[in-house]
Amino acid sequence: MSDTSDFKCDICGLELKNAVHPVTHNCKSRGLGDTVAKITKRFGVKPCGSCKERQAKLNDLVPYKRQDKTGL
């Protein structure tokens, strides 16, 4: 018997209904914050409110996609 429940990715927000656990989902990191979050989660560190704020700030500071800088 498989263990199923809803799943939502903390990184990209992907939602899966009745997903079989453990879910293996590889989403692309938007920036350094997402990468740090993936690494810490892999080591068993559970995210807190400060972690989410730090993740967002790092994503803003070091994004992996270049911003369109038209008009410069």
C-alpha cells in the first residue's frame, strides 16, 4: 500500500494531488536562496520564517536568470 497525499514544492510552488511519497521533484532554482534551501533540506534542516525571508533575499541578490535591462 502506497502513502499518498497532496504535495506542494517549497521552491517553485508546484502542487500535486494524491502524490505518492516520497515525491521526487526537481524544480529549477530561481536564485542562490533556492539552492541553499535545497541543500539545507537535504541535510534535514527544517525551514522557519527567517529561512524563507533569507531565501527570498538571496534570490533577489543572486538571481540565476538575467533581468531584461532594456533601455540602458
